[in-house]
Amino acid sequence: MAITGIVKDKRFMNHQMGAYHPESPERLSVIYDMLDGADMAGKFKSVPVRPATREELLRVHSRFHVEQLESTAGQEYTYLDPDTQTCADSYEAAVLAAGGLCEAIAMVESNSLNNAFALVRPPGHHAERSRAMGFCLFNNIAIGARYAQDDLHLRRILIVDWDLHHGNGTQHSFEDDPTILYFSTHQYPYYPGTGGFEEVGQGRGRGFTVNVPLSVGYGDGEYIGIYHGILSPIALEFKPELILVSAGFDIYFGDPLGGMNVTPAGFAGLTRVIMDIADECCKGKVILTLEGGYHLTGQSESVKHVLMELAGASKTDTGALMASAETEILNHLVERVKTTQRQYWKSLR
């Protein structure tokens, strides 16, 4: 069994954006309840939660943005965009989410843990340098990546984003940076409207952004095929020293905001593909952070499958999952991405 760390703190549930908002505290409470079940209790190591420092936040966000969010502390409700607001405790939750992820990265890099999952909120991948949006306040995974580079002295970081929505903020944080490879599968066209095939990065970072925009209806087989056919060869060529995952569970087949068909077994399969890459490149060092996911039962069950995979309690046969793919659709998509990316990656030629 691997030593898998968990970032878990009840203060994340103090962040509230109003009644009936889909990004609710219940998203975490169902996961925390699952972790307390007899079959899960004691299997995972707790990661100490700390607030992100001002320096850590400013590596990704502008001073204006950090100070604007800090000013909301203690305020009943502050509207930041039509979908995103804060309450009195939101700023604390947001700095703890970013800091907790950084702490998990540090423990994995020091070999205190084999891998980890930051079960935090608010989510982060839509947050831009100077703007909160799409339920996100600070860009947790971008802050974590810069922490790994600046404080832990890692050079090459792979960020994988399987959330239903494109991580515009994460892409924009690194699109001119060849040391961070950003790979995203997402429903398209859909919120936030970014993430087309042709978005490959800028300047020295061209080729280090890999977008796989998907129409509705993709399930376990297609997702596993995409990750085997596109992510694996690129990642093995890039040779990351650490893999970070924006783990959104809104691609679950019953999610009220989505149109995908991934099952809990499919999430385990995605985790297995990424773990296999990590085993070959970076001694298995993988850290996930929670992004979206709005079907409460699906969220709990899918996170459970991912955690069991991380801990080595299961080992998913990804080939069996991929056998269910619509082969013609999958092959067409993979070739479309390769056509765009092969000028940057020898492994796709």
C-alpha cells in the first residue's frame, strides 16, 4: 500500500456563496463522511493545513487581486462576478486551500508521502491573475506549481486538468513558460469559452499547452483513450519531475452541470494512467486537488475510487476500460490533436 496524504479541514466548508449555489459545502461534507466510513478510516495520512503566504499568492496573482480578496474577510457577502461571491470566511478558506495544497506537495517531494489528494474548496483553475471567476478565488494549482519550482527547486511540472470546464486561469498563468506543461480535456464550447485546439501557448511556451476540446457524451473508454494516446507520449517526452492534477468530478455521468459520461471506474482509470506516467518519470509523485463536481453521490463515490487507486488498494485495467470506446470518434479526435501538436512533440510524429 502506498502512503497517500489527504488535505482535509472543516474550515473549507465555511466558504458559502448563498443558498442553492452548486459550489456548496455539501460537496466536501459528502467526501469527508465517506472518509469516515469503516472501509476508509485510517487508510490515509493527514496533511497539516496552513494558509498560503503572501509571497506564494503573489507568484501567481496581482497584489490588487490578493488585497481585494483579503478585504472581503469578515464581510457578509461580496459579489465578484455573477457566479462567484464570498462570505465572511471565504478568504480564510481560500488561503488554506492554496496553502494546504502546497503542504501536500512538500510532503510528497520529501518522500513523507507517495502521493496526495487536496480535498479543498473553493476550487481554483478559473481564477486569473487579477480576477476571481467561475466559483474560483485563488488558483490553487498554479500557486502549487510555482511553490514546487521556487521553494522545492523542481524544474519541470506537468499539470493535468480533467475538469469539465477549461482551466483558463491555469493556462494563462503558464502559456509562455516551457517549464510547465498544461494538458486539459474539457467540454467545448462551454464555460469559460477558452481551450480550443489552436491554443498551444505563446512565445517560448508554444507547444506546452495541450488542449483537447470535447463535444458532449464522452465516457470512460474515450477519456482513457485520449490520455493513453495523447497525454502519455507527450508527458514521457517532457519528463516532468512532479505531476499535479486539477481533479474535477463534473465529467461524472450524472452531473447537473455537465454532459459527459465518466463513471467512478473511469476516474480510477484516469488516475491509473497518470500514476503510470509518474512511475516512469518522477518516482510516482502525483498530487491532486479538487476542482468541480456537483452530483453529491457521484462526487463521493468517484473520489473514493481515485483514493483507492492512489493508495494501491486497486489497480484499474485501463485497457479493459478503453475497449468500450467509440473507436472512430476517438481516433479522429486523437489525430486532430496530433495534427496540431506534432510540430512540438517528436513522440506524436
